Amino acid sequence: MIEHRTDFYEACGQGIFCNLGDGEVDFPAVRQLLIDGGYTGWCTIEQDCDPEGHTSPLTDATFNRKYLASIGFD
């Protein structure tokens, strides 16, 4: 989006705020890097919502939490 100088709201319309697992971040690989590095602490994953989107923040948060659990983030 940045490389094309996409406007914030245009980027929202293009799905920049997708649910975890639907975007470009390889969360299973991130988890594996943490494990391989011996990290045992907390990590925070932030996922913003489209301000004019048609989904509920609670629905998205529930979906995202289930996704993270499904790949081993407890």
C-alpha cells in the first residue's frame, strides 16, 4: 500500500485490515521463531478494524483469537 501511495480509506476498501491469517503475515512462522529463540514470555498481536467496515470488532476479535489458538498461541 505504501509503495503505491494508497490513501488510508482507499487501503481500508482494499482490505488492509483483514482478519489474522488472511493477510501477509506468516503467524505460524512468527510463533516458530519465538519458540526457536527460547522466548517464553508474552507477545502482543494488534489487529485494527476498518472504521467503516461491515464486521463487528467483537466478532473479529473472537475469530482472531480462535485462529491464534489453532496455530498454537495459547
